[in-house]
Amino acid sequence: MFKELIQLIKWLFSGNPNDYEGLELVQMKYFPFKNYSAMSWCGRIITREPDKIDDVTINHETIHLKQAQCYGTWFSYYLRYCIEWLKGNPFTKPFRSAYYTIPYEVEAYANENDFNYAFVYNPDLIRLKYNLKNRKKLFKSFKTLREWKQYIKTL
């Protein structure tokens, strides 16, 4: 695990998002965390099981690349991502709401089936459309994660 973590840190400070037009698929043993099939990290899709990565997942992670390109550096993007995660208060129930209400995730989940979205990406939508007010309370109003994902697709 330590070796993979060191590699992730190296990638964070090498290159920048604008150097990438697409994402490279990289298999790791310990990342992403369990219950996640993939994660976008510094121009790569990190997965434990590359044969289970489908076009929707690739599109979702490509939207994250487009988001990162607006910040100019990987560090700036992931710092902002972490701040948004903390705003979702990951220390109170429901814990997963902190992740699923991050504006970057809301945008990616809402548009993961729109394969044209990354090509016409508008960075203003994060602020205007996907930054939800009272997001933990809103998330709690849905009985299931499936209902939440259906709702954000209507935004």
C-alpha cells in the first residue's frame, strides 16, 4: 500500500491537468478504496479491476479531468475537492453524503451518461448549478442513493 501511496503523491506534483486530453487506465491493489470502482487521479483512472470499467465510468472520470483543467494544477483541484468534501461534514450521518454532495461529484454523476458533456464543458456550472445549498439535509431527504442520483440528473 505504501508504494502505491507514494506513486499517487508523485503524480500529484508532476505535470498539470492541461497536459492531458484523455485518461490512462491504471490498476492498483489498494486504490481506490473499497466500494468504489474507480477514481480519477492526475490524468489516470485508478481501479482495482480494469475489466469492469465501462464507458459511463470513463465519462464520469473524464468530467473530473475537465474540472481539474480549470484549476491549472492537480494540487489546486484536489485541495478544492477536499475542502468541498469537508463542507459536506463527513463526520456526521449520513457519512456518505459528504462525498455524494461534493459539487464536482454532483456534476459528474448528473452528466455521466451524456457522452458529449466533456466536449462542451462549462466550468461555470459548478458554481451556478451543482453547488447545492443545505446539501446534507437535501441528501437525507432521499430514501436511497439511487433516488439521489436520479434527482441530480434532473438539475
